[in-house]
Amino acid sequence: MAEDRMLRVRALLDAVHADGRTALTAPEGKVLADAYGIAVPGEELATDVEEAVAYAARFGGPVVMKIVSPDILHKTDAGGVIVGVEGAADVRAAFCRIVENARAYDPAARIDGVQVQELLPQGQEVIVGAVTDPTFGKVVAFGLGGVLVEVLKDVTFRLAPVDAGEALSMLDSIRAAEILRGVRGQAGVDRWAVAEQIRRVSELVADFPEIAEVDLNPVIATPGGAVAADIRVILATEMPKERRQYSREEILTSMRRLMQPRSVAVIGASAEPGKIGNSVMRNLVDGGFAGEIHPVNPKSDDILGRKAYKSVTDVPGEVDVAVFAIPARFVAAALEEVGRKGIPNAVLIPSGFAETGEHELQDEIVAIAERHGVRLLGPNIYGYYSTWQDLCATFCTPYDVKGGVALTSQSGGIGMAILGFARTTRTGVSAIVGLGNKSDLDEDDLLTWFGQDPHTDCIAMHLEDLKDGRAFVRAARETVPKKPVVVLKAGRTAAGAKAAGSHTGALAGDDAVYDDILRQAGVIRAPGLSDMLEYARALPVLPAPKGDNVVIITGAGGSGVLLSDAVTDNGLSLMEIPPDLDAAFREFIPPFGAAGNPVDITGGEPPSTYEATIRLGLEDPRIHALVLGYWHTIVTPPMVFAELTARVVAEFRERGVEKPVVASLAGDVEVEEACQYLFERGVVAYPYTTERPVAVLGAKYRWARAAGLLGGGS
């Protein structure tokens, strides 16, 4: 059966290609729909008036009549659609008017006839479609349909193909999800039927890559089913170039030698201060790298006390990494020597490639690297740091605070912001890697490595684009169950690649697709640079929550309101406090305080009140996370609050009770020191903000859901 439908569709698509067309007519679209079980109304193609009358009489009741022309894609614009035609006289008149309108719209258009289609009952209009995204390939879309689709843009996307469960999840991912369940006494739609339309469209485009877009708009969804009133199919004019693929084992083999090298060669090493080749050498030597460091410079015999070689081919023994610190025009020749030497990794610091319009030069080095099996990092990068190896292969400032955060950036400037943040906050990192032009190595290679790296607990990535979105999603899905992945995707306002041929294509803006697919992969998307860095710093500190009940304990009613807003904004759930727990909290707070949630202990309370209520929040197993709001008073100074909070949290941790605790500290400058003290002891705390600690908690919850540690989707 499956083979038969594939043959039918293949024969049709071949015929359309042979006709020099990229758009299918409505009857051709119905062939595809029938082959894949996509529900469409009964319809026939009438080539003359009397055929139209006969077909309309066969359907009984009112019909829809549409122009069928391979040259008219947007039938409504051409006046080629008339709805609710009933009776022989009206059918004749509609047939003639549609044909006249089409000829006036495009006198040269070929007209195959008029489609006579049974009129569907009233229902909720939705759109189901698929588009070819330049980053992620085939993507299926779902949202509210009809004439408002491009105004409301209430659409969600998934990688195609989707299974039944993923298709159903799309119905709950749009803002108007409640409408589909039924509102104001109206029955909900047949969710299974709608999901099947999504699944079958996704299967069609996955089976036939040359289908660039599919547009079912509108699909009429009712309590009894879901039927596509119109189907539009557009074929690609050319197929995308296949990217070279590497197996997981191949990636890990080369990445291990890149991140844990025993021998590094610096091509363009220099003894002259101020040159990049000198800075790279100094960082390697002064950073304490224990492996071999081989300077390569044809004009020198000794650089920084190490023997210099005329060519990398003269270096004795195996070399794991060649760091390039030479002008772009010399890279290709030196890369040939690296390839002949059998060095598996080349780190290309020089600029002057695709980022300046020198695409041919970049293509040349990629071809050389592929020929010799060399993986390229860069070009146009600041280098990279592998702190657990005491490796600082960069011309920027050194960094040696070891820890569990891996940070990557596509931009050198962002890379240096990462470095400064790490130093200021004393964040321990496992690696900082520049990616630059991503001529070869990119985020999915790094994710594959960091996902299994025992030194890495959290991965944060700044990116402007993804070369292969599907490879990234595969790597992220393997990594997320083990550790969080945070992404800052730049270019949210970019128009993206829009296809004018269909509603779905017009809706599939670059960022909309990125947002949904990254969420589908379980990735935490950070709204800005400082958010990405704070998530990376904080997520490894917080234990994973074991449930959804969040309780706010605050010394200031105003901060309690703001913290409540932040909880809601971040998709978290304020616990409904049961009567017995409410009574327990009331025992510790003054009569003019307020239990409930937030628990307002008031600002003039002594340290014992903070301690007692925090202790109760940690003791009660029904509470899963605590948000603390501190207000600076002389009665309970900031460091007193910090010390008691850290002590109580540590006590419960020793007893095996681990809950995420975040804190917002409002007060004079002493709260900054108190926040640092808390952070270092497992409580994520920030001064002068109610939003940031809760945003971090929300990110931890999103990861916990994506990792399967909590119920529900990410």
C-alpha cells in the first residue's frame, strides 16, 4: 500500500516537473491528499458548464466552485472562487463568471476547468502546512486558519515528520488552544482528526523532499472531523546541497584530540610582542599547558625558549591541534601541510574569509580540510580555552578558573563578554570556544563533546545561525537528559527566508521556527546575553525540582507581588497553600503579616522568623521550590539573612532534602556581598531584582521537564 502511494505521487510529481511547473493544480493536490489519507471534500473537475451542473447535482446542496489553472496560484485574488452555489442556473452563471474573471486576471493563463467541491459545514478554521526551512529542513506548521492567519500569526512548528503524540501537542501549543477544546458552550473539535491531518502532511513532505511547501488552508475542524477545504502544493526549483555528515564516534575522536591535546603546533608563532602569534604562544606557555608546544615560523629558530620549525611537517611526532596565526592568504598552503602531517584539527584564528566576502577562499580551505580529514574550528575566531587541560589557545586574555560551565560564541566580541562575566562572577568554566564562520566544526559537534564530558555540567551557546538545524536538534536531544543546554539565538527580528507561494511559507519566519524547534529539542532559550550567562552560572547550582509547587516567603509585601508576577511570567505554579500549612506558617509571623502565598512575614521581623519559615518551607514535602524576598533592615542585616539561609539549606541538604531555593535581596550595597555568599553555597540570589532569580528558577524547571524529571513538555 505504502509503495503504491509512493509510486502514484512520484508519477504525478514527475509529470509536473516535465511540464515545467512548480505549483500543483487543485485536482493534482487531491491526488496527493488521497494517496496520504489527507481528508478533503468530494470534488470533481468540470471542463464545461454542463459537467459542472451534473457534478453539483451529484453532491446535492450548495457547492464551492474554483478555477483550476496551473498558472493561477492564488485563486481568490483572481476572482476564481465562489462559495455556496446551489441550483443549475446558479452553477452555470458561476462557471462562466469564474472563467471570465480568470481570463481578465491573466489572459495568458491556461485554464483546465472549474473545480466543483462539496460545501463543508461550519466549523473552526485552522491551517495545516509544511515548509522547507533553510536551517531545519522540512517543518510542519499548525495554527488558526482562514483570512486572519497572517494577521494573528498564531502558529506553531515542529520538525517533520511528526508522530501522533507530537501532532497532538501542536494543538496545545498555540495561544488559541482553548478555542479548539470548546468555549462558551460550543463543542470542541475532533483533536485526533486535526492531529492526523498534521501527521499525514508531515509524512508526505518527509517522503518527497522536492515538495517545498504544502498549505491546507482552511482546514474545517468540527466535533466530527477535520477536512481540508483547499490544498496548495509547491515544488522546489532546486534541492539543497548535502552537508558532509560525521558519525558520533568520528566527532568524539577528533573533539577529544582538540579539547584534550597532548601536542599543539602554532603556525605563525612569533617572538615579537603585539603579534597574534606571540600572544597565542604566551598564553599556551604561561597558562601551564603540560603538553608539547611547537612554534612554526620559517624565519625563526627559537621562540619563547622552544625550538621553532620551518614547516609543521618538520615537527617530530604526532600533533593533535594546529593553531593558525597567519594572514588568510597563507592559510590554504599551510593547511595542505597540516593535512599531509595528519593533524586532525586546525584552529583558524585569522579573519578575511567569508565574513569579508571571500567565499571562494573559505571554500578552498574547506575542500583542503575535507580531502585530508582535518576538522576546522573557525576561521575568524579568538581561539579556545580548555581549562581542565590548562590550555589557553587564544590571543585574548587568559582564564584559568576551572568549573562545570562550557561556553561557546559565534562572535569574538560576545566571547570576550563571556570571559569578563566569568571572571567577575568567579564562574568556573570547562571550556570557552569561539566558532566564528563555522566553516566546519559547529554547535552540534561541541554539544556532542560537552554532552559526555565529565567536566561539563551546563552548556551555553551564543549563535547567529545553525548550519544544520537537524544535527543540532539530534545532539541537543542526546545531551538535555543529562545536562542543561542554554542558547542565545541572535537575530530575532530577522525577516528570515519567506516563501511567497503560500500562507505557511509567509508565516515561517526565521525566529518563529527557531523558537519552536529549540523548545522541541529541550533547549532553554535565553532572551539576552546577560540572561544566557546567568542561566549558565546558576543552573548547575540549583537542584532539580521534584514537583510544581512554588512558595514565596517575603519580608516585603511589594516584592511579594512582583515575585508573584515573575512566577506567572515564567510559567511556574504558585502553590495553593492547604489549611494545615497555612496555620503552620501563621505560627511564625505577626498578626499583621499574611500567610497564603506569598507568605508575608513583614519587614521588621528578626532573623528567627526568616529561619523558621524557610525551615518550614524545606520541611514540608508538598512544597517543591522556594522563592525568598529579603528586605534590608537593621533588625536582620543582609549577611545575617544570607548566613542563616545558607546554613538551613545546607542542613536539609545533608538530610537528603534538596529543593531549589532562589532569593531576591532588596537593600543597600551590603546585599551584593550577601548574594555572592548565598550563590557560593547553593542559593541563587540577586540584588535589586525580583525578575532574575525567578527567571533562573523558570529555566531550571524548563530543563527538568525537557529532561523528563517532571511531567509535561518543555
